[in-house]
Amino acid sequence: MDRPPAPAQPLRRAAVTFRCEATAHHLSGSREVILASYRAASPRLAARWMRAEARHLARLLAPEPSAPHLESVLLIAAGPDCPRPDDGLLAWAGSDERYEHALRVLVSGNTYLLNVTDYDARYSVRAYALPTRNRLLQPPAPAGRRCHAQAGAGRHRTPRRWRFAR
């Protein structure tokens, strides 16, 4: 019985990395600012980054009143109906169930998005899959043949030395 020929290169599952971002959006939709970004090699690293970034963003939105940079500032207590996006971020970051849910969503290849809103901005912490190309290792060149230099390697221009008149 004849067997089909083996593929020249082994079949591999497509490599996936995860793009993680923390952003702030103006509620009018006119502006978006990327506050932080990270490229994770696995869904677990992406979920960990999201958890750490949610805590960090919460500390930035509601710093401790005893922080050194707030010592000389007059602080006013906010009312109970004031939006508190830091509470939503800390609640999400402190929940193991929400972390596991985010991990399951990322493992399935879907985007995970956490949104909290303030009076004039929406803050988002998200992660989504980015397919990447596998780079297969090139076999060594046969003896007596030169390999081509990789991009970026080789001779470069030397920097100019500026001469100033004295």
C-alpha cells in the first residue's frame, strides 16, 4: 500500500500573540489616547497584564490622599452619585472569577474588553489575538557557499562629524 508523501515541512498551528491596550476615549468620540500597550505571548500573560493594568489605572484615577504630590492640594470629597471608574477597575482586578472568564475568552481567540466610564471619558482595558507568521529555521548553507546578510546587517554609513568655525 502506497503512503502519501510526507510534507516537506512539518505542519504547525499558527502562532498567536496578544495585543493588550489601555485606552482613554473622550465621550464625544473625538479623541482616543493609548495609555499603555503590551504584546503578550500567551493568553495567560495577556490576562495577567490586564489585571495589573486595571489596578494601575485605578490608582491613577483615584490616588491616595496621602500621596506626596497631593500634600499641598486642597481635596474635596466627592458625592455618592459621582462616577467612580476606579471602583469598577479594582472590582474586576480583584475577582478571580472575572480573571478566569477573561482567560477563557482569550484562549478561545476572542477579544476581551473591560470598559469603565467617568463624567467625560471612557477607559478601556482590552486584549485581542494577533496572528503571526511562523519563522521556520533555515537550514545551514552548504559548504563553500556564502549566505546573504540579513536585513539591517552589513556596512553602514559612518556618522558625519560636524565642524564648527572657530
